[in-house]
Amino acid sequence: MTGRTFTHPSVVAGIAAGASWADPEMDPTRIDWAARRAAAAIPFPLVDGRPVNPYAPTGVRYGRNELGHWGEALAADAIVTACDPDGWRWLLLIERGDGHGWALPGGHVDPGENPTHAAFRELAEETGLIATHTAPWAKTLPARYVPDPRASDEAWMVTVPVRIDLGSHVGALPDVTGADDARRAVWVPAVDYGCVVRHLADAYRGKVFAAHRALLADILTD
């Protein structure tokens, strides 16, 4: 399996449809890697003109698996927390529309877009929550590699996490509704990471999106 070659049919279909998230070039050796490596959030090597995931192996050596871009794809994720009147911390999560579980609101950073702005944009698009002017505290964290199950050794995800603390609420937490790529959006009790995992399993028979498990475990130890 470590030497497998695979590109998901959805990527091929995206290319045929002219989707912006899928590189039309099928041969990665013909891509201008000097420009892409210069813009990358996390450095990565080339081998025989092909990009190599800095955290390989993934199980898919050649091809893009389920991701559209060759090499690094940059995303931004919003880590939104709030406290209820009793002082309990809650975390905003969305159920992904692709069946990969429960995740932070987020998505691809558009060309030329600031990652912090992308996190707030994705938050609004996927949950309906406009937090740009209501968050008393927000902090953009360093970019980090995420072990996305859709990745390959030649196509992978890096995210810029943005922490957004909405503070304490006297009444109910802000209303949220799943939209865009999210089936639904909910507030989940988040005393710690284990609390999140147990609640998703008990309430929804769900799991945390694999790419966000380590990130959330790190964040929720604070």
C-alpha cells in the first residue's frame, strides 16, 4: 500500500468541470514549483520534479488521493469558544458534508487572501456566525500540518488556526446553522478534548475529523 498510485474520481471530475480547487495539470513535473515552494507555509522537498509531503508516507505515494492541488494546499480554521452562564466552555463544530466527521469551521484560503480573514469568512459561510466584530479576543496561530485522511504523499493540507473567544454569555450561546459545506453546526461542551469526543459519540454517534484531532487536543489543554 505504501507505493500505491491513486487520484480519486472526484478530483478528475473537478478538473473536467473547471473547479478552482483542482489543478488541471495531471503531470506535477510541469508545475512551477519554485513559485509554490516560495509561497508554502511549511517547506517541502521535490524528488524528480515531484512534490513530497514533508510528513510522508500517507499510504498513497503517487497522485492526489482526494485533494485537488499538487503539493501544499493552505486552509484556515476557526476555533470558536464561548462560556455559558455557569462558566462551562463550549466549542463550535460543524458536521462535514463529505462524511469525514465533525470539524472546525474552515476551508481553503483563496489566492491572495489573508488566512485570518479566510477563517472568519469560512466561519460565517458554514455556521452563519459573524464574529469579526464581536470577538473580544482573537489570535492567529502558526501554520501547522494536519493529517488529512484525503491526503497523499504528493498532495496535503496545512492550516492556519485562528482562535476566537466570544467570552461569557449571560443568556444562550449565539445561534448557529450549518450551511455551505456543513450539514449542521452545533456548540459542543469542551471542558477538555475528551469531553468533546465523548459528547460527539453520545449525542451524534460521531467522531472528530481526523485532521483536527491533534489540533483540538493541543488547544483544549489550555
